[in-house]
Amino acid sequence: MLGNDNKMLKNAYFCVQGKDPRMKNDFKSIYAAVKSRIENFEIAPGELLPSETELAQEFGVSRPTVTKVYNQLQEDGLVVKKRGFGTEVLKHKGNSLPLYGLLLPGAGESEIFGVINDKLMEMASPNTYACLCEGAGASNAKIRSYLLESCTDEYISKGVDGVIFSPLERVDDADALNRTVCRKLDEAGIPVVLVDRDIYNFPQRSDYDLVCLDNYSAGFLMAEHFIGQGHKNIYFFHRPFSAYSVQLRISGVSSAMRQAGLEFSARDVICAETSDFSVLKPGLFEPGAAIICANDSTAAMLIPSLESIGYEIGKNIFVSGYDNMRYARQLKYPLTSFRQPCEKIAELAVELMARRIANPSAAVVTVNLTGELIVRESSVKKQ
């Protein structure tokens, strides 16, 4: 029954296109129909055409007729036939829309990228652009590091018009991989727009457009919140190989502390795994101290470790994070966090890409967006 339903749907599609499947089909009409689907991105570059047997059944013709169609499409540079794999659609001059490759983490690494990826795919349409997202599904940084370079090579082979890239973090070879990706895309003449972070640490700046949260302001505002609660000892906690955006948040915290006449130095920045009890020892933090974590996942893992060495959240230690993950409000101690403007980041990444493609020599742009502080119990004294 399902097969019949699928056949009916396919027949309905070709009727809408003015091709009644009950009419006699020949090589020319089938070729024109498939070519139209490719040029209109109904089958996007990188996707496979139906098998020759499936298309022969769909049009009610012999398989050799379809073989002839696919051979002609390959001669015209629209597809490539790969033995044991199928017939893959290529990027070509006949495509009327730009094609963007996404090299972003999946939601498993951070929920913010789930929102950004979804928004980029939602905005893709027959009137705007098409997307490939081989690099967007990795569930954690280590898996993503294995896929990153091969995904880049795949995008280059498919002739994408631009790549939207969030540099890798949380692995020891992240810097080298990020720079390799950008070098390969540069050599292929493919524009890059960075999302969320740069490939260099501040104050260095790469030659790529960047759209992200205003991390300096986000650090300043979080520290200002704790200062307003009466805290004089504030720490910043992050895990090894964190994104360079973390350094900007630390700079913002430092500025807020100085403006308030309070001390903040390198000793107040702690880089460690949240389960490293060679670092996390009783007495590490003064009673009543506040800890600003690099992100919500770090905060969520740090809180149990703090409890295990004698601290009580909301009594003698206070914690916050960044990204406002869905689980932040559901933790044992609902987490104060900083919401990122994820959908706006996606929208502006597309705008920057269109600008870069239209004018490759345009000045490099950094777009810093305002987020929102969300105050919850983890940063407020219990009454």
C-alpha cells in the first residue's frame, strides 16, 4: 500500500508540472523533467537521483531509456554516475540559487547550534538559497573533528558558493583543523562566514566575516549582576581548549570588576575539567564567591563537583553559565544564564555571505549581537 501511495504522489508531482504520467513518455520528455528538478533544487547538489529502475517505473518506460537519460545528464555536467553508489547531482551553472555548505556543530554539542542550523535550513527556499549540511550533525567535538576536513573536501568537490563555519573547539588539535579548513576553502576560492567565534584568539582577527554574541558585553553584564548581588570574589571557570569567545567574556568580567574597584586577575580564571579534583579542592573558592562558567554545560557538570567538596549552591557559592539551554531551568538549582540571539545570528550569517559573494573585496565585518541575562536561583542568595 505504501508503494502505491508513493507512486501516486510521484504521479501527482509530474501532473502539476504539466506531465501526465498516463501520456507516452520518451527520452526527451524524461530528460527535460529530471533536468528541471535538478535546476530548481528539488534534488539538491550532493543528493542522489532515483535509481534507474525506480525512475523507469515512475515514467512507465524501459530501464535502457532511463540509462540514456542519466548518461546525457552526466555528459551535460549535471550529474556524476558512481559505481555502487548511485547518480549524484552536481553544482552547475544552470543552478539559479547560491549553494551554501554548513560546517556547524549539531545540537548534541550545544543547543544553540540546533537553533542556528534549523533557522538556516528554514530560510533556504527556491527563492533564496540551497543548503548542504554534511558537517552539521556531529554530536560532540571529538566526532566533529574526525569529520571536519572530509566535509570540507566534499563541499569543495560539489562547488558550493560559500561555507558558513563555526570553528571547532574542545579538542587539542582544533586550531590546526580550523586553519586547514579555511586554507582549503581559500584555495578553492570559496567565501567563508564564521559563526559564534573566530579562528584566532583576541586581539588577533582573521580575514573572515564573523557574526556572534557580543561576548565582551556578555562577560561584563554577568559580572555586573554578581557585583550587584554584593559579591566581591568572582571566578571564571572554563574547560581546556574552549572557544576563543571565552577569552572575550573573561575580558568583560575583568573590566566590570575594575570599574567596581574590585580585584580580578589570572588566578581568578580556572581552566580545568569539572571532575578534576586535583584542582577542585575544598577551600578553593572563598565562602560567598561567584563562579561564572563558560557555558551552561560546564556549569551543569561543575555544580555536583562543588557539592561533593562541601559547597552549597545559593548559600556559600553561586554559579552562572551562558547559552540558556533548555535544561538550565530544570537543574537541581535553576541556572542563571545568558541567552544568545541564535535566529538573528543565522539570519545575519546569510546576509554576510550574500554580501561577500557579491563583493569578494569588501571590508571584513564583525557583527556583535546583544543577548539577554536570565536570572535564576543559582546566582541568588536563598532567603
